[in-house]
Amino acid sequence: MSLLEFLLSLGATCRLIRFLTKDTLAGGFRSWIADRFGDDSKPSYLVSCSWCTSIWVAAAMTALTHWAGGTLALQLTTTALSLSYLAGLASRWLD
């Protein structure tokens, strides 16, 4: 894995974690997990805890980057997710 692939994978991982655990668009998914397993269940905690979710998203991203590293599809996807994450951070910092 090159340094560029690592950094893009890092940015993509951060964005995916933020999406799963905090974004309104994934709220339905988190609600579905809570309804299915209970508000105080481990699955509910997993989808609302950034630290907990990060290990699973990072593992999947590492495998994907290893398997598809160097492909245009991976570069475009991870670049878009990384830029989205950085833009979100910038907007919170600048506002």
C-alpha cells in the first residue's frame, strides 16, 4: 500500500465512520438497529460509537485497499470520501 493509498483510505474511513455514527442520513439505520436489538444493546452501541465502528470500517477498508489498490475506482471513491470528510471538518472549523 502506497502512502497516497493509505492517506486516502484514512480519509475514506473517517468519512464512513462519521456517516454511520453521526449523520442524519444514517439515522434510520441506527434506529432500525435499536428497534431490532434494543437501545442498550451492543449492536446499538456499536453503530453509535465512533471508536467501536472504526475498527470494523478500518478492517474492511484495509482489505479493500489491499485487494483493489491502484485501481481507478478505488482512487476515485477514496478521494471523494476523503474530500467530503475534509470539507466537513473545514466547514465546522470555519463557521
